[in-house]
Amino acid sequence: MTADPTSPQPPAHEPTASEPTASAPAWAERDFTHRELPGGLIMRRARTSDVTAIRRLVQPMVDARILVAKEAVNYFEGLHEFRLVTDPHADGGERVVGCAALHVLWEDLAEARTVATDPDYRGRGVGRMLMEQLLADAQAIGVQRVFCLTFETRFFTSLGFEQITGTPVSPEVYVELLHSHDENVAEFLDLARVKPNTLGNTRMMKHL
């Protein structure tokens, strides 16, 4: 049976889900939803079923007062901000071994938050790969500066972050940010009410 020459013909080549089309912006190639990493690890966006694993991963850092405790509902509300690194198992399961979230604060400003790596996987570049992806995500959506509050100053310095003092926004934006109920915004503004939770942390910024 021959094909009907009058019927619509499929294109000679259709791009796969991971292949950007010719009209896609340049940054689309870096906006990975599922990315293979060295050592058999995978980077992907978080799903609702990952919240329990994310909370388990960050709990030791919460206990050590490195990260501020959050309720489960806060993780669900901000789930779209998370990138994860997972270690797939032969049986089809996986282990969440790293996480990081990018939270937009203002038109040109975002925060890298909840950056955590499983102790068994430290030294394999998990945190660096997550942060590099978050910085690419920030550029993709038009963010020009990324803030973090951290004990790991050497790590963030290696990524181009620098320590800041004061609040590097205009007085008008400062007033707008005061309306936020997000505790991390209060940390960015260096408000006195969050000082007990951030003692010893360093406020750092990277210009993209």
C-alpha cells in the first residue's frame, strides 16, 4: 500500500523533548527538567512526592541551626522553586541527595535558599552543580542578582558571591519588601527580629 501524496506528511525531523527548537531562546538549552550528571546522578525539578525526602535531607542542617525550620506546607508552596539531585536505584527507586531552591524577591533579585547535600555525597560536586543550575535559572527569568545567607562562605565565594552589608536595594523597594511575610526576606533586609535565627551566617550576593 502506497502513501497518499495528498495527505499531510510528517516533518522530516521532530525535536525531542530535550532538544530545543530553532526558535527557542539560547538559555532554553540550560533549562533542564531532567539532566544526567557525572557518577550516574540525575538533576531534575522537584515533584510533590519529593517533599518528605527534601525535609529528611535538610533536617540535620535544621537541627544544627544552619537552616531555618519550615513546615511541610511551606515546602509544598515553594516546590516549583526546587532543583534536586538524585541517585537512581536499579529497582527504579531513587535517593534524593541534594536540593536547592531559587526564590524571587524582586524584579532583579532572587535568593538561593535551602541548599543541602547528603553527607554521603559531599565531595562529588552536587552542591556546585545545583548552584550553577540555579544561577542559570536566574538569568533565564531576568534576575540580575542572587542573594544567599550562609555559613559556607568559601563555597559561595568560589561561585562569585561577595559579602554584603546593609540592604542593597533602593528605599522604595525596601519599603515594598517590608510587606512580605517571608522570613527569608526579613533575613535579606537584615531585620532585628530574625537575628537569633541567623547568628553567624554571612549575607552574600552575586551579580549575574
